[in-house]
Amino acid sequence: MQTTRKIINDPVYGFITIGDQLLLDIIAHPFYQRLRRIHQMAFAHLVYPGAVHSRLHHSLGAYHLMSCALSELKSKGVEVTEEEERASKLAILLHDIGHGPYSHALEHELIPGIHHEAISMLIMEQMNEQYNGRLETAISIFKDTHPKPFLHQLVSGQLDVDRMDYLSRDSFFTGVAEGVISYDRILKMLVVKDGNLMIEEKGIYSIEKFLVARRLMYWQVYLHKTVMSAEMLLVKIIRRAKELINQGKKVEAATASLNFFLKNNEQSPGIELHLDTFCNMDDYDVMCTIKNWAQHDDKVLSTLCGCLVDRNLLKVKLQAEPFDEAKVKQKILEAALHLRISEEEATYFVFTGEAVNTTYDPGDERINILFKDGSVKDISQVDNALIHKHLSSPVKKYYFCYLRI
């Protein structure tokens, strides 16, 4: 049987070629197509209007970079079988399949206590049954049980193609030039030693730029104070809805799938029994529901929803030290008086929290540099390295959200 070959025109990389029938079947699967309806960057488009790309965009981009990385490694004599190549591409295509509506913003709100990677694993196992075990190797790469660790490191690590794509793609769609990385040069510098992914010595500066770009994108885009304000509003909306449901009040979501998870919100040991329901849910379920709830009888819920729909977001302040409790209390009293609600209810509109980002965590999957003499060093240990111990420490900022009055 002749394999169908498809070409996808991608705004970041140009043409992406898919020439494997199993990959095309996976892409056509309803579970995968759902990723079209989940924003890659949640509410970043409220600050950067162009940031409306989807998780499907990102998944296909990461697939393209995986294809390039494997070709480069094979050209350097690294043994990768046809099955391993297909499996690696499947693993990266499906690495985000477990994301729910608005991704990280609602990750632990709709389904408490379970990470999206665990749901990705469950979905991959279910799809593996549908495709008669043909995803087995992809699952072993995803779980890091495959005997060639570098294949997993390409999917998930500090220098994986997932990060390379989302930095390139997110900087493209936001227009934030600080996130631009030399992904093509990084791919050319990839090498494998003792089964692990490394970077050739002459790629050090490209990696440093990659790490600094990631740091800048976090503070300028992902942890932008207005983006955080919108995402926290979404969290507060879901929490208020659940609180009202627990009080026996009528709160109906726009779809049966979202309704199910709102009303069955205990720790979820049985998510594997409801994967089809989960995979029937996306950003549209949530936003349609929020538009409906903007007319709800509960003043707290309707006001929160109205704020998000109309982009009338909470005021946010960031600083290096925790905020004064007396000032927070004052804002709570002001909000309660302005909205004519109780002080307890006013805490939905006035709250504090913290945002943390680490440029490079040596305790995580390390970025190793392979020198010409065969020696290997962690990038933070390289002489004159920009990524020194200071940048390996987490940076913490405290935020204070309160109602605009």
C-alpha cells in the first residue's frame, strides 16, 4: 500500500512533511484534533493579540523539530531504527494530548491532583489499544523506559524539541523578539554520547541564548502580570462555581462534559474511566460557560465572569517582597463595600500569590557540553559561562491582585 504523504504549511518553519500513515492516522484522531480548540498560551492574547495559536500548532512544530533532530543525529552515525524514529515522532506529537481547557491555568482546578502528563499517558495507552499496540515504543520513550535515553530527552528535558518549538512559536505569535532562539543551530550541535543527548562545544553560546530567551519569555509573556490576572480570574471563577455547587445552588455549565467535571471534583482516581468525557472538553466549553455565567444570579460569579469576558481585569502589582497584610485587608474591605458583598466573598477579587521561574535547574535534566577532548561538563560549570550559579537559583516575585474601583 502506498503511504500518503502530506505537507503542512507552517508560519514558523515553512513546509512540514508527514510521510507515515500511522502518524497521519494519529493526527486525524478526534483526541488529537481537539488540540485545535485549546490555546497554546491561554490568555496571553489579552496582552499580545496575535497569541491565538493552538496546541495543535505547537505539536506539529515540535514534530518538525524532532524530525530535524533525528536526521542530524543519524547523519553523525547515531543508530536510530525506523521504528524508533516513528515512535519518537509519535511521542512528541502526543506529548501534550492530556492538556485540558486553558492548559496550565486550570490544570489542577478541574481535575485536582493529576498532572497533564499523567493524562497524556492514559490517552496514549487507550490509543495504543485502538491501534493494536503500535504505540508501544512511543509510550516507552515518553515514560523514559526505552533503552536509548536520548530519545526521551528529545521529548522531555531542558533542551527538548518541545521547548525549542514553544519558544520559537510563542515569540513569533506574540511578536516578542527576546524569545527568538537559534533552533536550527542548536539542532546542528546535537550529539549523543553514552546514550545521552549533549551539545557540541561550539554550540555553547546558542544554548546560553536559548536559556536566556526562555527566562525573558517567562517574565515578559508567560508570567506577565496582566496574563496572570486573567488566568487567576479564570481559576477564581471555577472555584466560585464549585463552591456554589457544593452549597446546592444551581450552576450549570454550557456543556455536559464541563458539567461532569465541575460536579465530580473530588480527587480523581477514576479519570481513566472518563477519558472520553475529558477529551470532549476544550477552551470553547469554558468560555461559552463563562459568557452564560456573566448573567448568573450569584453576584460574585457573574461579576468575575463579566470581568473576564469584557477584559476588565483585576489590577496587579508585582514586587520582590510579600505584600503588607494591612494593605490587602484594606483592599478587601473596599471591594466588599463597592460590590455590596461580604468580606469573605470579596477575597475572590482581592488576593496575593507568588510567581517563580528558574533559568536553568541543574537538579533537573542537565544540559551537558561535549568538548573536543571527549570530556563532558554541565553548562553551568563551563569556564566563563553566562549560566552560572546565580542564574540557577529560582527568581520569585510576589503578586497582589485587587479590584479596580
